[in-house]
Amino acid sequence: MRRYETIFIADPEIPDDQVTGLVDGLTTAINEHQGDLIKTEDWGRKKLAYLVRKNQEGRYLRLEYHAGDSKLPHDLERRLRMSEPVLKFMTVRIDNDKKRLVWEAKQAVKEQERAERRAAEEEATAAAEAAKTAAGEVAAAEAPAEAPAEAPQEEATVPVEAGAVSADTAEETSRTETEPEV
Amino acid sequence: MARPAPKKRRGGRSKLLFKRRKFCKFCDEKVEWIDYRDPRILSNYIPERAKIQPRRTSGTCATHQRQLREAIQRARNIALLPFAL
């Protein structure tokens, strides 16, 4: 079965529910042709490199799917051409691009590793915080004279780790997040 | 590292003596596939008038130049890169 991706640019001014309606329409078309939708992506508003129907910006969306029968890409393109808020679209066949498939597999592995690392880091910070509170309790309960020597050291290590994690997640969200509608 | 050492030219004038040898950046970084959806990489290869930079200036190898050309053309089609400036 052939695999395709279709990127299309919708009018940036249309409301979100109309965008979901648009995507739903395309999804039903895929299902009608015994296709199989793999992924939908919303890249949000992006500046266009040139004016398209007098628009400076566009909302990018991407669909990835297996085509059931060979008519599916045609039908999808026909629908996109006829729908008013779609500014531009492009369909690319991806199952015959071996280099790309290798690249995608590696990206997936990297993504998974990153997620695992993030989970581990979160766990570590949670553990550190737990240890800090526990240490504080112990220090408060047992030796008041020893506490000033030990506490600052604990506090110094924990915020650094927390900062690293938040920076990592912030980068991740900024890449996937949808820019707000004006 | 694929980066070749600077090559001295025999018999050349002193100006040419320490000319840096060009190398393919994609080979250096072991890029398997150039993503046409990422305009940040591609925009390095479309100077000034947004024309595709030739191999003789960028030093890109034939394989990667072909991939790069296809990626830039696709990106232009979907308005991620300009056709001309």
C-alpha cells in the first residue's frame, strides 16, 4: 500500500472548528477509499514565503496516510481544490523514498530517547525534592546545629536540575505549539 | 571526520597557497535525508535572490546537491521558501 503525505495551507482567519471540520471531511474521504490515516499534524500559523491569494500568513496542516485504492490522492486533492479556505496543498508519496524512511526511523528513535531522558530527569528531580524535604525534616528533628551546614548544599543542587528540565520541556512545547489566533 | 585538511597548491602563487578546500556539509554531518519541511536548513543555500546556490560555491557533493535541489523545490511549492526575491 502506498503511503502519502499531504500538506495544505488553510486560511489563517478561519476559526478552529472549521479547521477540524475540514480535517474530518478529509478523514472520511480517506476512510471511504479504504485508506488508513496515520497522523495529522497542525503546524499552526506560519508566515508564507510569498503572497498566496493576498495572504501573508497561512495555517499549515499535514496528513499522513496509507492509500487504500489508487483514487484516494486524486479525490483528496479534488476536495482540497474545491474547498474555499484552502490556499495551497501538496501531496508527496513517501513509501518509495528509502532515505527518508531511514531518516524517519532514526528520528523516531531519537524522539523516544528524548522522552525517556525527560521522564528520568523528572523522576530524579522528584526524588531530589523528596530527599530534600526528608533531609529538612531529619535535620530539624535531630540536630539543629548541623542543619545550617547541610541545608544550603541541598538547595543549591536542586534548582539547577529543575531549571534544566524546564528548559528542555519549554523547547519541546515551543516546537509543537500552535500559535494563537489573532 | 570527512573534512579534508587544507591542501597546499604546488607552484601556485602565495594567495592560493592556503586556500581552504571546500567540503560537503551534509556529508560532514552524515545527513541521510534533507527535510524539505525545515526552511532553516534550506535557507542557507538560497542566498540573496533566493536562487539555489551552485555546487561550485557551496561545495556540496552531487548526491546531496540533488537532494537539496528537490527539497528546495518542494519547499517553494508549499510557500515555505520564496521563488524569487
